[in-house]
Amino acid sequence: MAQSPSRNLMPDGSFDSYVGIGVISRPNYEGAEKSKRTVLPALQVEWSNGMYLAGMTAGWHLSDTPNMEFGPLLQIEPGRTPSGVGNSIDAPRYQTSSVMGPELKIVQRELNRLDGMTDIKTRLLAGGFYHYRVNENLRFTNSLLYGAGNDKKGLRLSSDLSYRFSDLPRHHSLAVGVGFNLVNQAYAESYFGVSEVEAGRSINEEFHPKSGVKDVHLDINWNYSLSTSWLITSKLRATQLVGSAKESPLVEKKTGVSISTALAYRF
């Protein structure tokens, strides 16, 4: 739970950081109708040499140009099981047979579309980022990451345009952004596809999605400074699946909303 920081020119040898604890409510998996709530740490650290750690993302700012940022990027992509993405605190899990009759399929449809699907392992993705600051308030951000899915061939390009409001009451900061995610065939197959084997052991029909735009989304980021050291950081993301992804039999709901908030201490 952290927001990727923009380059902050600091004295050599210094760093800026905050750490805290927060709660996130998000769909069990991308396209799920039900949501789950999880307690997560909030962490962000940026060093004077440009390296930073933000949640499950690590990067390195290599540009010295104020309005341009680029560099290498690493990110942990959570796995997916019938319990959902990452660790679920309340999602059910139960056994299925490799060949299911109509009665069992009806019961399973009501409970979980991921039963019988191959688990997706947690992966470390690698790539880079390029951000461009149009002016003091408008920022264009891009990241390209490779290595998602069990075959480690999934590629995702994320592009966003965000606007930071400046005329706000004291202690408040607010930014609103819109963007999209573009994925390759391997990524689409991993997260939205259903193989012939998976179709035989689950309630889902065989499905092979294509590469293209996976989703469009809206982000709202709000921070409130309680003091010079304590702050509340919150984020809302509304996502609309589009293209081939929205046609997947795994998708129960094309629109998903994630909300997170955290209390953090700044060092």
C-alpha cells in the first residue's frame, strides 16, 4: 500500500520514508463479484540517489531532468488461487473432481469460478518506467513489466494521466488520474484464459483471450497530514474490464472497485 513517488531531489546520503498499517477492500480476483478485506503494511522509502521502494514496487530514478523520470522497475505480482489474489481471510475453498456432473457444476457456479483452475504463482516482474511532468499539476506515467503468469511471459504496459489539485485546504492533497493497461497474449491467457483441461475440471467453458487493452481505470488519491510526522493516505480505483478480457467466463463483474486507507508515520 504505497504510491510510486516522483523524483524528490534530496541532500546526498539522505532518505525520505513513511511506514504504517492499512486496510484494503478489493475484488477476490480481477473480474470477481465478491470482495475481500485485507490488512496490509504501508511502506515507502526514497533515497537521495533516486532509488525507491513503494509497497511491492522498487525502482531507480536515473534522470536528472526535473520534468522527466525514467529507470528500471521491479514489482511483485501476487499469485491467484481459489481463495483469490494473495491471502484471503474469508473466501471458501473446497475440493472438486476432475470430471464434474451438472449438479456439482451448479453448486460450484454459486461459490467459486476459480475452483478447478490452475493456481497462478507469485512472480517477480522486471521492466522500466517513464514519467513526464507536463506542468506542476499534470503528470503522465508509464510502466512496462514482464514475467507475469506461470510461464513467466506475461507483459503489461500501464499508462496513466494524473492531475494534482493545488488549491486545497491546508494539510490536504488530492490527485485524480485515468489510465489503461495493455497486455500481451501470454498475460491474457494466464489471467483470463481457460484451457481445455481447466474447462474439464471447472464450471468454465474453454476460452482463449487475445492481446490488447485489458482495462481502463480511474484513480483518486487523497492524503491528509495529521502532523509533520503522521498522515492518512487513501486510494480509490474503479476498473472497467474491456476487450477480450471482459468476455472471459471467469469474469463475474466487469467493473471492480478497490479502496484502501492507511495510517502512516513519516521519518
